[in-house]
Amino acid sequence: MQRVAILYDASQAVLSTFDLDEVLNQVLAIVRDYFHLQHGSIMLLDETKQNLVVRAHFGDQLPDDFSVPFGKGISGAAAKARRPIYSPDVGTDPRYIKNIQSTRSELAVPLMVRDEVVGVLDCQSDLPAFFDNETVDLLTLFATQASIGLQNAKLYSQLQSRAAQMEAINAIAKRTTVELDLKELLDRLCTQLPQSFPIEAVTVFLRDEEGDLVLRAQQGEMECSMKLGDVLPGNFGCSMHLDSQRPYTGDPRGCPNACYPKGKTEVCLPLVSFGENIGLLVCASEKESKIPPSDIQALESVADILATATQNARYVDRVRQLAYRDGLTGVFNRRYFESRLVDEVTRAARYGGGVSVLMIDLDHFKKINDDFGHMLGDDVLRAVSSLFVRYLRKVDVVCRYGGEEFAIVLPATQGASAAAVANKLRRAVASHHFPGVPYPVTVSIGVSEFPSNGITRDDIVRAADAALYEAKEGGRNRVCLASTATANTSAGEG
């Protein structure tokens, strides 16, 4: 009775904590001290691999990756049979898996919660037939209390995890109400998710205007097969589950095309807004353990919030774009030009590469309005802006500066390259047939660059304006560079 009382007190100590590692260590301390065992371990069931993995141990050292397949060995057999299995002489027991040289007898007691095996308490002695019936009964009784302690610790850990996830979801939801910059929002999301969910990498794809899924944000140390700006191919594993609009969990190692080929678990969550699939949230883990359904449900909530926030950010961006667009030509307006030029100058000052500005004026445009009316004049302005957009790169910025004057920002372009671009545009306009205008339409262009012609926006624009004035004074239909405006004129070049 004294041993039962002591064991009861020890069991209460096990049930008094919710820290899993502390529970495991207390269980093994009781087994070691009260039953005078030389070796003992607690093996927890890995449902994904269907094997028992050593989580805590005392006695001789075991290999770091030591595990026992479910149903194999004495401990695996006890888990499968859901009852204690005792081998008084392991030397004659074919089920015994040798891992400790001095072991002579072994007792394996399954740890069970609601008739489900969660692990095994494995006890080993250096003496044969060490465990009598009373000891087996006491260890079986103690294992029941230990199972409850383990389950309580796991539930507590899950509650803490749920609380952290709810806090993360709430933080993300709050952020979407104040953060309207889509890139900033995506970067914050990708940073926050691995802190609150059992994942190591996050990738966000969003559909562009052509309907392609483009990688827009990425975070994590796992190697990804794609980089920012890449389009997700239709044969990639995660893209093949978009039509269902439901999350998909799988092992990317079994997929010929995967975002994270070295990952072991991948969750793909479509971003759906008003029934439309607008993107994809991909979360990956290097661990083989299956992501719990509750975690996937929480990630679904994150995906829903992200989809709504993405649409909101896009609507705001469209409104902002309208404010920066010229109503007649559809290109950017002067307000956007001045803001964008400041950004490009700042970028060039920080990273190098320079930036150039073209100030362009339509020659004798007043005559076109006077001869053919303002409606035809508007058609000419629209056609000229379209030519500029057609002959320039996507990174170049075409703006209507006012009236018949245009301003163009050429990032990472300087000197002769900027002059070549200007002459290309000049020739394109001069050779273009404008319906309703019986004579050629030409432009004069002034070119300036950072930092040669100024280090501020106003200085650079002022230099380009001065070069434009030189071009018009020099006979029009020509390009002048701000640095040597008079010497660098080029009239009527092919």
C-alpha cells in the first residue's frame, strides 16, 4: 500500500504541470527512482510515419534518430496490441530490437487516451525477470496517469498555439485596415505566418491583368524553385488545385514541379474574392509531420483576409492611378511625373545607374488647333502619347506635362543612351501619318540627366527645359542635351 500511495503522489505531480517536456521528465524520474530501473524511455507515436519515436530517455545513450516501427519490437508490439507486453528474457525473445547492450528484461506499456495509442512507456532492466506481477500492475496504473498528463500537456500546447494563431490572424486583419500598400502588406504577412504556424516558408502569387499567377512575395530560408516576378506555370503542383478553390495539402517531393522541392509538407490555399480566384497562398514545411486540420482552418482564415485585403489595395491603387492619369491621353500627368522623378533620383543616388529626363514639345501645335480645330488637336496629342508608349520600355514613364508638352522619365539611362532614345521618338513622330493633318507633325526634345545636370528634381527639369528651349530656337524637330545644348543638336536625322 505504501508503494501505491507514493505512486499516487507522484502521479499528482505529473498532472500538476502542462509543459510537455516537464511531464515527460517527471514520468521518467518516477520510473527510475521508484522502480530502480537502469533504462527507460517514452516513445511518442508519429502518425504520419506510423512509428514510435523516442522523445525522452534515461540510462545508456540511444541513437538520435532511434525509432521503432508500429507493431515491431516489444514496444511496437505493445502499441499495436494496446496492452502491456513483458519479456523476462530479451535474449530469447525474437521481437526484441537490441539498442542497449546490457538490457536483459523489458516491459512496454502503451500510453493511451480515449482508447487511442499516443505512445509507449518502455522500461528496461539489466536483470532478467526483473518485473514481477505487482510491478507490472503498478507501472500499468502509472502509465494511465502519465497518459492523462501527456494529453493535458498536448491540449495546453494546442490551446497556446491556437491563441497565438488567433492573435496573428487578428493582427493581420487589423493591418489590412490601415495598410493599403499591397507590397508592404504581403511582406508583413509572409514574415508573420512562420512565427505563428508550423511552417518555415511562405509564398504569395497574385493574378496580373493577363490572368497569370505572378510570384509577388516570399519569405523563408527554404529553397524555392521560383523568384519574385516569375509566372507560375500551369503544370506546377500547387497551380493544379486552383479550380477547386479549396486548400490542398501534400508532399511536394512526390510532385515533379513544386515551389519547394526540398520541403516535406506543402499547403496550397487559393485566394478567393467574390467567387473569383485572384491568387494563391503557399505554405511549406521541412518537417514530415502532417499539418493539423485546425492549423489549415486557421490558414484558410488568413487566406480569406488576404484575398479581401488584396482586392481593397487594388481598388485603392486604381483610384490613385486615376488621380495620376491625364484625362485626355491616358498617360500619367504632371503630378505623377514630379513624384516619380523624386523616387527615381533617390534610387539612382542610392544604387547608382543614373536617370534621364526628356522634355518634349510639339512644334507649331497652335497652328494645328487653329487650322483644324481643337478636336483634331486632341487626336494628335493622343496619337503622339501612344507612339511614345509604344517605342519605350515598360519601366519608362510617359507623362503629359501640360498643353502640348510631354515629360518622360528614363530610369537607369544616361548620356548617349538617353539622346538615342530621344531621337528615336523624334523620328517616330516625324514619320507618322496623323489622319486629317496634311503636313508632318514634329517634336523638339530637351534631355537632362542625374547627376550631371542636377541632383534635385527641379534642377533636372530646369536643365531639360533649357535644352528644349535650345532645340526650339535651333530650328525645331531636333534633340538637345542639357550638358552641351548648342553643340549636340541633330536636325532631320534619319
